Amino acid sequence: MASQPNVSLKSVSKEQAPVIIDRANFDALLQALKKRGYQLVGPTIRNNAIVYETLESAADLPVGYTDRQEKGTYRLEKRSDKACFGYVMGPQSWKKYLFPNRLKLWEAQRNNGSFSVTPTEPETPRYAFIGVRPCELTAIDILDRVLLKGSYVDPHYQARRKGIFILAVNCTEPGSTCFCASMETGPQASKGFDIALTEVLEKKRHYFLAESGSKLGEEILREIPCQPAAEAEIDSAAKALEKAARSMGRTLDTAGIKELIADNFDHPFWDRVAKRCLSCANCTMVCPTCFCTTVEDTTELAGNKAARVRRWDSCFTLEFTYIHGGSVRQTVMSRYRQWMSHKLGRWYDQFGISGCVGCGRCITWCPVGIDITEEARALRESKAKKSV
């Protein structure tokens, strides 16, 4: 199993020493971003869930709320304090803004007996992502590898990704479905952010320890009320992160997992999982790294206009692998095996990293409570019994 991360806040920042932002001054940070032309996007409460939507100020954050998560279970609950980021995460990921679930690729117009095709110009919004968790930073890095750094660049993702400001928030209270520590993606952010915060609530104090991860982040911190962090404040934040690393709700043993899956492709284990799986695609819809898509072509009734729209798809749908003659993966077993073997195995071959960041969303939002950590453990144990 992967080792627990070594938490040391003193070594993270490459730009400047950590500073303290008092809770009363936190909104000044958000307003400084707005003044620079950023649209704030972050966690807020909608329909009894914490989702990522447009924010106007710190008052829109889920202050004083947490979320209780378990297999197939998600509930909002009131906290006994006024934490701004005292939750784990909701059903949405930042993929919603970087890789939209529906995107018109082009539109065609009939003129004088011929069609002219107009590609959709990539949008370049200036988003400031507020409250990005460390595991989600890794997920964004994975999407960058897939959509920016491969043989083919997605121009729409590239345009959206370019203008993003990332305000990360370290995790001090992991949920019962979290396993980022065993995936080495949390609970502390080490890269990929402009500013990283650790929220600290003490008996008489509520503050954020802030670190810059870029020149722009450093400039923003210089514009708002803050003061250098004392040694005791740095230690308090570090202890909170160390506690979080030790109290993950789940673990995933990643040792030799690619080979484990590849060597057991025809194991009866897959049939046992498939008997429970609904093939509903919830796990891939909430996953922050899944990027499968399909296209839909539409034509006006008059036949003068046509358009092509890209939308999210899933390897769990029967139609996803449809070719002439039928679908390649016709059984639920084959589709579940494809998802898990790609996510935890072949992703290493393609992108040099696991496709799982340990956020636990697929566990929480599976209607029948299938747990990827339990299934990986069951496959390992089944192999061990078979070899005895």
C-alpha cells in the first residue's frame, strides 16, 4: 500500500513564506480576484448538496455545513462551528467548467445548394476556482495530460484551462469514502495551485494559513490584509493535515495493481461485481478524470441547418462501443471490467499515472454502494485464495 504523505507546510511554498488570513478578512481575497476580472466559481448549497456554482462573496460558501458520505449515501448536516470548507465534496467536479458536458462543435448552413460549416470558437472564460481539494488538483493535472499533452490537443479545453486561477484548500476532515492518502494525492496540496489554504478553527480563532504557488498568487496575497505566519500557526495547520492523513475512511492498495488486474482478466470476480452493478454510469459522471464523449448530429426539419454536439458519455453504456454489427461490450460484466481495469491499470500505460485520485465520489454516488477499494481488495484476496 502507498505510504502516508509526509506533511510539512514549511516546504510547500516556492514563492514566499506562509501568511495568515483572518476569517474576517477572507472575503477580501475573493474580492481581489473579482477586481482582476475573474469569475468566482466555488462550493455552495443547491438542492441539499454542495455543488460548484458562481459565487459573489464568501457569504455564498457552505458556511457551517458538512456532508456525511457513505456507500450510496450523501447527506448535508449542520456543523457546530462556522467552517467555510468543513465539507468533503459534492457530486460535481471542476471538469464541469473545463470540459463541459455539452458543447456544440460546429454548425452548418445551406446556402445556394451547398453547405458552409462554421466551427464553434473556443470560449476563454476567466474562472477563479475556489476551494479546489488536493485530489482534485491531481484530477485536473490528469485531464491536462489527456487533453493537452498528448498527440491531440482539445482546443476547447485548452482555451478554458489557460485562464484559470486556482485557490486550493487542504483537507483537514476527510470523509468516510475518501482514500486520497493511499493514492498520494492528498490531503495536502503540493503543486498546481496559485494559492493554497489550510483552514484552522481554534477555540477563539478562525483563520487560514495561506501559501502562494505562483507569482500571481503571491501578488494577490500582497494586496489583502494578512500577516506572516508564526511557528505555532504553521504547526497547528500541519498537525491538522497529519491527523487527516491518518483518518482516511478507506485505503486502496496500489502495489502491483496494474498487473493484478491484467493477470485476472477472466477471473469469476468480475461476474460477482456485475450482478450488483446497474450500469447506470453514475460513477463515471461524478468522476473528476473520466473523459469519454460521444457526438450527436442534428438537422433542422427544413434541412437548411445542421449541428454537431459533443456530450459526455460513459464506458458503462451499451451504445458506447457500438460499431457495425453491434456493441463490443454487451454485458455489464465486460463494461465494469473495462472501467476498473482502465482506471486502475491501463491508465498507467497511456498517461503514466493512475486514473483514480481517491476522491471517493464513485463510492458515494453508486446507487447500490459498489466500492472500488473493496472490489480491488476482493480481487487481490480472490487471487491469493486461488493460488493456495
